[in-house]
Amino acid sequence: MNNNYVMLHDEKRCIGCQACTVACKVVNAIPEGYSRLQVQIRGPENEGKSSHFQFVRVSCQHCEDAPCISACPTGASFRDENGTVQVNEKKCIGCDYCIAACPYHVRYLNPETHVADKCDFCTDSRLSQGLEPACVSVCPTDALHFGRVNQPEVQKWIGQEHIYQYQLDNVGKPAVYRRKEIHLGDNA
């Protein structure tokens, strides 16, 4: 089993408060109008069956076979030793190829640096100091967890009922696991 980092988003606990989005923007100096992370509100999907909304994390999925890496002509997009998809600012030429290749549409070209940007699990700003990502540290409902996939507590979380990975066709498995909210009357 690998030792890569994974993000765990508990949609049952998430209240859509956006504290994670704000913390990410502040800690990583994200320009106004841009974001590495969003919590989107979805639902209700079945009219009359459930009136609950679902809060969904939208950020880099750190895919196993990340198309952004293979699309990058300079090698600026790469996977580090922790399994996290990164962008080497010195190699990035701002060509937008990785942005176009991202099936989750979560990359953007930073208007100040002209470098592709996305969630990197706060590798430089927090992980390098032994801290968890900013989004995890501020979540008021404990809806976000972060760790290495081989840690017992992460394995226990992943092994729960209703855990899923939002995976698009022709893309490797994401490093973001989710627990969906199940409502009475839902067939899950």
C-alpha cells in the first residue's frame, strides 16, 4: 500500500460555511476572484423525496493518472514523493495546457504570477512546517480530514459505509475521498 496523502471530505458534516475556502485564499495568497477550493451546494436531486442539500468539495483531486501532468510541455506539472500533484513555478510558462486538460476544471492561471495554480494540500505553506492544510485546520464541523492513505485512522475512515471517490471517465482514481449524506427514504 502506498503512503500518499489523501483528503477526506465528510459531506454529512459539511455545512457549506466556506471557512475552508477563505482559509485557503488567505494562507496561499490567492488573488481576488480566484480559488483553489470551493464548496458547492447541490440538490435537492429528487423533488419530493428529499429536501436536503449536499455540500461538495471542488478542488484538485490529485488523480493517479492526472491529465494535467501529461499535457504539460515543460514538466512544470508533476507528482511529488507524497503523491500530490504540484506545479513547479520556475518551469511553468503559462501555456494553459494543464488548465485545459484538467477534467475537474479546478486549475487557473494566476493573473499576478502567470503560473498555473491549484490546490496543493498547502505543501509549501503548511505541510512543510508539519501542519495540516489550512482548510482542514479551520473546519468548524470536523468535516475535513487529511493524512496518509496507509494510516490506520485514514483506513478506518475510508472503510466506512457510503464512502466514494468522485471519478470521471478516463481519469485515474482521485486522492479525495467523500462520505455522502444519506437521507431517510434514499436507496443507497
